[in-house]
Amino acid sequence: MTISSSLNAGIAALMAYGSRLASISDNVANASTYGYKRSQTDFQSLVLSNSGRGYAAGGVRATNVRLIDERGAVVGTDNSTDLVVRGRGFLPVAREADIAQGGQPPMLLGTTGSFRTDAEGYLRSSSGHVLMGWPANPDGSIPTFPRDTADGLQPVQINANQFFGEPTTRMSLGLNLPAGETQAGASGARQTLSVEYFDNLGASENLEFDFTPTVPGAGSSNEWTMTITDAATTTVVGEYLLTFDDSRSEGGTLDTVTTLTGGPYDPATGLLGVNVAGGPVEIDIGMPGDRDGVTQLSSAFAPLAIDKDGFPVGNMTEIAVDESGYVSAVFDTGFSRRLYQIPLADLPNPNGMISLDEQTYLPSPDSGSYFLWDAGDGPTGDIVSNALEESATDVARELTDMIRTQRAYSSSAKVIQTVDEMLQETTNLKR
């Protein structure tokens, strides 16, 4: 039995080293494959119960493990939708064939991918995997989706030939009114300001702001009448009486705002609402005591910070993906619009996932349940665009392991040859 067990151990060794050579050859073959994860062969000894009459060799058993948590080097590219996860986490993707069938496609995971828009506008890799993400609301915000399931994910689809404009719904005014104009004997000069806004069709219009000081007979009034006119219809859409504080602590800031016409002013938010030709617009003039809105100081009339949302009609020129995974369309007008957010999936045991073709992986009971994080939050890394992840294979290391495997394989073959010679000697005893 001892000689027979030696033969079995030698055969087991040949099979184990053959398996190791197969994983090495696979690693070397994919040394230039973007996103490839190295396969490693581990050996475990097999021990048989031995009696006192002799030792029985159990042999060796080989186990192959895909080291999915290993990462390759990041290299730059010229494509803005070449993506790589820098750190922990995985990009959600789906097969193009599964998307064509309708319904919710199974979610696969990967660490890198070169995505480009196809004929239907999907961000698809050359291997046929489509990038998945959460769609944004029309205002660019991301709704609340479940994080422990892929039900909220949709294929990222972008119309690369679209024209798009967004109407203005909110603007903020940061300006200073000259305090000297509200003192007795001042000229009472009116201050004017024109602020551009965009209507529902993306056309450029203007809101005209007129600030008229109240000149008292004596002292200072610290009052201005703000009149807002929509240039598109030459209609006054709002009129407000602004009173400013002249105390030591709050001097120059808004004290009260009295609505004469137009939408009411909310002192808790600093917002007032007016209706222009295209619909309502909120205007932020600052809260009482706020020094970032409209102020009145002893200085010249100075528009300091005028901001607004919306943008004119433009043609999309680029797709941009930032570190947080937000996918935005960039237009030739210089504006951008958020379309999707790409989350990152994290699992307790990434190496427990099932390895599939094209460097994609499927969560399994061995990998544990996944959770979808915002890129850069929690344990996950961020997303790098214009970059791909190189293979995790170290060719020099693989060639070294190949030499060691070859030597071990030859030694195991020598064991079988020796056992064969010993059995031959035993057979010759009968002669």
C-alpha cells in the first residue's frame, strides 16, 4: 500500500502542478487585458490515517482563486467615458442582450471599462456591457433609490445629437446700494440693473431691477423701492420696499422687506417670487441681517454676485463623468446638465464572486450581500474618467512561478518513475 500511495501522490502532484501551470498561462495571456484579475493556485495537503506498519501518502489538492480585490495600475486615455474605480468598489454593468429583452437586467460588476455611445445612445463597452446608473430628476437631483438592490438602476442612455435648454427658475442678487442716496439733500438717483434669464424655449430675456431711494427732509430714511420689470412683456412683475438696518452690529443689512406688488417675501429664506412670461422665478435678495444679499453701505452702487440657474439652447458636445460618479452632458454654450449617477457596489468578500467573461463578476452567497454607495463615500473609492485599469498580472512574477512549477512537475514525474522502477523490481522477485 505504501508504494501504491506514493504513486497516487505523484499523480496528484502532476494534476496539481498542471492546474497551476494553467492559471499561470492564463495570467500571462491576459497580461495586456484591461481590468484582468490574476488567478492564483493554492495547494493543500491530503493526510491519510496511517497505521504503525507504514506511512501512506495522501498527496496534494489544488484550489484556484481569482484575486478580484487586486488592482492593476491606472493609465490615462483620451476618452472621457473610459472609467476606472480608484480604490475599493465596483461599477455596475449589464449585458446588452439582457437589456434588449426588457425588464430589469441582472447586475454584473467590474472595475474598469471603455464605454462609448452606441446607435441607441447606450454607454456600451466593446464587449457588449452597458453602464448602469440612477437617472437624475429634471433639476439634476438624484432621487432616493434602494441601496441593497439593483432595482433602481437603469442603462445609461444619452442622445448625443440633442439640443437642450433649461429655463431659469431661480436667481440670487448680491449687490450694494449707496447709503448716501437715502440722506436728506441727496440727488435721489435711481440705480438700475439688468439680469439675463432664459425662458421656456431657451431664449434670452432680461429682468430689469430699478432701485429708487427715499430721500427724507432730514436725517436718513435707509429705504429703497425695488421695482422688477420683465423685459419680455415690459410688465412690472414686482415692487418691494427695502428698509436697511443702521445699528452698530447689523448696519447695512436688510431690516424689513414690504411687498407692494408681486409675490411675497419670505424672511426665513430671503426669497421672493415673481411671475415672468415663462413662469415663476424665485429671487434671493438675502435674509434680514445677511451680508451676502442686498446691502446698503456708504459706498457706490456695486453688483457683486449675480447668479442664476438655467441655460440657453445648445448642442451637446461631450459626456463628462466626475469623481462622484455623476454623468453630465456638456453643451457648446458652456453649460452642463446632470443626467445619471453611477454608484459603486461594495461586498464583504469580493474574491467570492463568480468570475464571468470580459472581466465581469456576479455576486454570490460566498461574496456576501452588496451595498450601493455614492462614489467616494463609505469604504469605496472614487471614479476616474479618461483612464483604464491595466491587468493585475506581473509577468516577471508569473515567469518565476512557471520555472518553479516546471521544476516541481519534473520532480513529481521523477517520483512516478522511481515508483515504477520499484514495482518492476518487486515483479522481478518472482523470477
